[in-house]
Amino acid sequence: MWFHTFVGSGITLQGNEYEYTFHGLLSHVRALSEAFLSYSIVPIYFVISGFLFFLGINLTMNKYRDKIKNRFRSLFIPYIAWNTLAVLLMLVTYLPFFSHLFVTHGDAHLSFGISNILNEFWNTNYGIEEYVGDATGRGTIFPADFPMWYVRDLMIVAITTPLLNILFKSTRYLFVLAMGVVWFVFSSRELGYLYQLITAYFFFSLGAYMSFKGKDMMLVFKKFRIVSFVLFPVISLFLYWYAMSDIEIWNGVMDRGYTGWSYYVKNMSVLAALPFAYNLAMWLIEKFKLKCSKFLAGASFFIYAAHGLFIYYTVRLLYFCGFRPDTQLGLFLLQLSADILLIAGLLIIYKFLQHHWRWARIAFAGGRA
């Protein structure tokens, strides 16, 4: 959540501009979160999703139909609900009564054509809120609730799992290997949205193929425990140092701008993160006898879907209440306080949905609450 929720370079509140820059403590914290977390988390989720989709089944048409039906409830309905809410929240900022509380819209204008409305659920660069000048949608693309791009691409891959099933049978591991090579060699700037899909297919297929072959994912990754505990931290620390070594590199990395050899180092860190994450989880469970909280497991999707929408409002709430730091430590505490406050609020809402408003539980939590 942390790397999604940095609040930009300033706050507009009641007509006043509160500007700040990332340097010192906050820049180090942000660079560390980018190096260790930003690029690895979604691939890990895709591997888990692929493994669970094929777990313990022979993908017959009946099984496929049941899987898609379940994902319609758990993914598609929340996807539509959260992105609709995101659009409504955006439109509210244009109302005269509220507009002075939010970021200046600059040269943006609203267009309610059918394609603009539909693009809020696919690529907001061509959505309702249009900007004068060149569109920015030539690279990776996001829906209105931007973290939900993972759900969007996961649904696309899930729909095509019968094709994956055929490819696993006919090519064995070669399809997964080919997708991995393409993912590793090409960058998002070269392939645009296609690279997002390749990422989804590679990592989903990696997990799915382990299930398809009857492998225990934990045992597979356990073979790489020692290597991953060394390799992933070392590579991530190098990426952190690389980003902090020069302001131009820093600005590029924060804009997902790894280029040249550094791009391949970044991809190596993602591959090393897979066994590292699973082995770390196993070590924590074995060492501290940790047990999964059913409540927190269910709430995690709700928090994931909501955090990108509400973190900026949470920061503005703290500003409105007088928390307006002028030091890097203060900005760090502002960010941390906003994240804690938002998570606590979302957990309370999720707890409420477990007992009330069944329609909202289905719409925004996919029936998980």
C-alpha cells in the first residue's frame, strides 16, 4: 500500500497551495519501497492466482464454468463497483461546492461520450476527464481505480485458461518459458499495454503450471530459500542505491523509468522476490507459529481496492485538521498517519459490511465480508 499512496508534490486545500518536495528522509523511504516492493507484489499475486485456479482439478468445461462463475462474483462485480465509485468521486471534485478543496484541474475538461465512459473501466487516459494536448496513454494503462488493473488483467487471463490448459499439455513448460523470456527482454515502454498482459500471462502461467503438474509450490520455492534470502535483498539494495545516486535516475525510476542494463537488474529482482516472499512467509509461520486471520484475509481485498481512492482524501483531512508539516520527518509522519488512519477506517467499514448491507458486501467485497 505504501508505494501507491505518496501524495505527489503538494496539496490544494480551500484555495491554498501547500507545496513540498521529496528529498532527504522521504526520498530514501520512497526509493526503498520502490526497490523492495513496487515491482514484485503484483507478480507474486499472479503466481498465487494461477496456482489456485488449477489447484487439484482437471480443467473440464464444467470446472471452467464454475471457476468463471466464482470470479464473476469475486472479481468482476467489485471491479465494476469500485471503478464506478472512482468516477463518481472524480466528478464530485468538479462541483462548485467541493472544487476548491481539491487539486486544480488545470486544462482538463469533461467529456461524457460512450467511449469516454467505457474507458474509465479500461484506460482513464481516454476517459471522462480529458486533457488538452498529447494523451499519456501510450504505455501501461489503468482504470479509474488504478490498482484494479491487476483485477482487470487477471480476469482476462482467467477467461483464457482453457487455452492455457491446451498449451500446458502440448508444449509443457515451453510456453511458460517463452512468456518469461519475452517479459524479461522487453520493457513496458516498448510494448505498452501488451507488456502488462505478458506480465499477467507469464506469472499466472508460472503458478498455474505448478498446479497443472501437481507440484507443491512451497516445496518448489523452498529449494531456493538460501539463495533467495541473499539474492533478493542484495539486488533490491543495489536498485535503491542506483535510484539515489543521481537525480535524473531518481526521477526516471519513480516514473517506472528503468532503462538499459538497469531494467534487467530490476527484472532479476522480481524473479528473486518470488521464492523470497514464499520462503519468508514459511519461515515466519514456522518460527512464530503464525495463523491466518480470516477477517484480515478477507479485508485485504477491500483495502487493496479502496486505498488508491481514499488516501488523498485522508491526507487532506489531516491537513484540514492542522497537520501541515514543513520538514521531511513531518511529511513522513503525515504519510504514515494517513495510511494508518485509512487502514483503520477501512477495517471498521469492512467489519460493518460483514453484518449489514448485503448488497454492498457483494458489490465491494465480492462476498468476502
